[in-house]
Amino acid sequence: MKNVSLGLAFLTMVSCSSISHKNKGKKYFADLLKDVDKVQLKFFNHGDTLAEAVTDETEINIYKDLITGKRDPKQRVKCDSTGEILFLNKNEIILHAYFSSRASGSKYDKACVTYSVEPDNYGSALTVRSGQDIDDYYYKLRSTANRMAQH
């Protein structure tokens, strides 16, 4: 009887851990990103990649807030990758996320972010703040690149 009880306890523990791993949510991603000390924004500018490093903690949190573990069950959010967000800790990549916004060249009207932790894919709309920041960085980087090309 004791072996059966131990077996059931072990089986319960294994099934609960696989369920919690399968249903990754906000807490999972918050723990994953808790030590992020830099965010790298990369814009795929018609074959010419533009990049910006963000190290301010307040700004980093704007991008971390995008990673919630939410999925769009009806696939209403359509995302084509016009850029990438790299979440880094001590220059080691913790997570890749891809975004698209109209300003940075998306063919879709709604700005969004997608990311995956195998085997699951996640996606949601950008927040107003993150969308504004991404567009501002894009315009700044693109105008700098244009000025450099003219000289």
C-alpha cells in the first residue's frame, strides 16, 4: 500500500509539473525575464538592419510587459515581422520576440508582438506605450541612416 501511495504521489507531481510547464503564463514569463538588463530593438529596414540598445530599467519594463503568455485563440492579431526585440542578461539572449508596426513597414494595421517558447507560440497587440516607443526609435534610426547615406 505504501508503494502505491508513493507511486500516486510521484505521478501527481509529474503531471502537475507538466501542466504548469505547458500553460505558461504571465508569472512564467515574469520569472524568465526578471534579470533582463538590456533590450535590443532591431528593425528590418528593407534589408538594412537598424538597431537600438535600451538599458534604462523603466524602458525595459515597457517591453517586458508585452511578454504575457497570452495567445490570440481566434488569430485576429496578424503579425508580419518588421523587427525583433531581444531580451538580454549580461549580453546573453533570454528571449526573442518579433514585432510589426505600420510605421516600421508592416502591411497590417494593428501593431503586434509574437514570441515562442517551444512548442508554444504567443502573440498580442503592442501596448500604446511600446508601440509609440518602437515607432519613435524607428523614425530616429531611419532619419540618422538617411542623413549618413547623403554625406
